[in-house]
Amino acid sequence: MGTELPQKEQTKRVAGAREHLNRRRNNEMLPPVRSRPVRAGVGAVGLAILTLAGSACTTGSESEEVATSTVTTVSAQEPVTRPSCVTEVPASWQAAIEDSAVDTGGVSNVPLAVGRRGEVAVARDNGDTRDLLVVAADKSVAEVYPVPEPDKNRIGPVAIDDRWVVVGVAHAPRDANGVLPTLIRIDVVDRQGGAIRNVAESTAEDQTAGGKTIDSVALFGGKVYWITRDTYAGDTGTIRSFDLNTGAVTDVASGEMRNVRATAAGLSWEVAWDQNAGTRTELKIPDALPPPVAGAVGTGRDQLTLATDGNVYAWLTESGGDTEGLAYWSPGAGLVRITGNIPPVDKHQMTPVYVVGPYVLLGTGRPDNSGETNTTVIDTRSGALVYLAPTVGGADGGTIAVGLGATMKALPTSVGVVRVDALPRLSC
């Protein structure tokens, strides 16, 4: 995730094509959970994770200042188009994934987000207690947040950067079947000392009467953003921000809204829903992008899926009638387009996209509905594509976080920290 910079560094220009942007504090890129934005309280296998959703994304009226890019890039390169080619997972990859497992204990361990230093935020359930762990790239484990009343609540959406961990707590009783997890509070953990601050919390009366309901949460530009719907079943509400430096709370906007999310493109939320037309999402606070990326990224699917590891970028493409595919940009390779075997656009929910080094990962498996694979990996250097059985919880900082031991009905039993430098190049 992005790092909140001191004021004196925010006007500093980055030299060299391999450096990322310095952003003004209020608009620094901090992608979610990544990021995986979904309506909080609705998640796969009952897990409340923010996931990308929506099929149309436009730039709405901006309520806060927009970042500008100060990146210095190499001269423009001619775009390269490569067809994808499906291949089997190499034995070396299988071994790297198996060796990536981290012993954290617990009945289940679900990777939720990856930070810029390659650390993984993990929701652990011990059967009695529930808590949030941060597993470093060297596999050292730190317990950072205990879930209050763990028989009733659990970890929901999580976002992480170098200084902060934002934790959504979802109401999800262990003995209740068919109950949709609902966000009831948002806390922030200061990684410098471990202090915990509460940002938002639902009242007991609202929880039982279907009143004001926390809808979703995102971390972006040194601020926590969250939507509170006026009623549990309604679509109108208010989005607020909490400044992590000053503690100031600001009403950003009100109206029809759900599912705030942060991607490399900026902060967006849903504003309209239709069973036939799908979900419409507007980009409200754009983030700064390298000029070659800004010039290549379209709207809609492009913006909603734009991902970065701070150096390279990737996104799914379908704007302007383009053939569905994948785009990748790095300072060294320039713009690379991959065609073939890319999941088609969904009107209501986007496929999660992650990028780390030369690899792009999609949070979906082989399109055969067998459930035997859960992740797609594309090597942008060759176009080679493989399907992996483990789920992916994020990728950043040279790390791919995977959930190991999951089934169609059970959460992962352990988390894997796969280092990209341990993975040989894919080829067909």
C-alpha cells in the first residue's frame, strides 16, 4: 500500500523512470482491499471483504483535491501486444507455493491485503478467539488486533500501509446460519506502537432496528473513508473521511451510494444499480498516474481494476469497444497488451486484479465452474497463463499472498507468503 509522506517530501520530484510518484498527502495512492472492494458484509464463503464491483465508471464531481503527477518517465515506447497461452503450473511454482506456508496456528487463516513492504494482513480464527495478524515478508508474525466479542464478530475488510492498518469489524455470530456479515465498527491500528483508535461504530439500537448501517470502508491518501447508509436496506447515505494525521472527520458527500473503494485510479463508489444494466460507479477523487498510464487507461472496467505495486501498473480493458484483454505498463517494458483468455466483464462485479513485478494476478480461476482453481497468473513477458488452486489475497512489495487448504465450503487453513523472486519465468 502507499506510504503517508511528511509534508516536506510531498513536493519532491522523483528522478528516474523506475521511481514511483510522490503525491500530495491528501491524494496519495493507497489501494484497498485493495484492496478487494465489495459491499461490506457480503463476501465469499461468508468472509466480509471489499471487492471490486460495477461495470460503468465515470468521473463525478470531486469533493476533495486531486493529485497531480510529478513522475519522470522514459521516452514513449511503442505498445506491444501479446496473445496469452495457457500452460500447466511448473513444478518449481508448485514447490514455491508449498514452501510459502506460514505456521500461525488457528483453524483458519485468510489473507486479506498486502502492503508495499510485502507484509500480509491475515484474519485468524482460533476457534475461540479471532484476531488480525501481520505476516512479514520474512514470515515473522505479529498479532496486531484482537476482535472484540469474537463469538459475535470477526474481521471484515482490511487495508494496510507502512504506518496504519484499517480494520473493519463485521457482526457474524458463530452459531448463526444464513446471517450476512454487517460492518459494525471501524478501527485503526498505529503500527508505530500498536495504539488502536476507533473511527466509526454502529449503535446497538441501529443494529437491531435496521437503522444507520456502515456500508464499506477504504484507505486512501492518508485518510479513512467510509459510507454510512441511512438504513440497512436503503441506498442513500453519507461518506465521511477521517484524517489519520489530525483526527479530523469530514462529511465528503451524501446521496445514493454504496461500496466505496480505492484503486490505483483513485477513490470511487457506486451510485446506481440496475438488474439489467448493472452497477454504475463513479471515480470521485482521481489519483496521480504516470503520464503513459494516464494516457492508456480508459474508463469503466479500466479504472475499476487498475492496480499497481508502486512501480508497475495493470488493468483489465474493455473501454471504447476494445476487445476484452489485459494491459500492463512498466518503466522498462512500456505498454504491453495481453489478449485472449481474459475473463469477460460482469455487469455487477469486477474480477479483482493485482500486479507485482512482471506478474498480473486475477482473483478467478479456470472458467470451467469446477472450483478446482481460484487464481489466474499471467507472465507479461511471455503471455504465458496458469491457473492456481490457492486463493489470492493480494500482491505487492514482491509478495503474493495465497490462502492454502481452502475448499468450496471452508476457509483457508494457512496463509502462504510467496516471494516473486522465487518464481521462475513462465513460458508456453
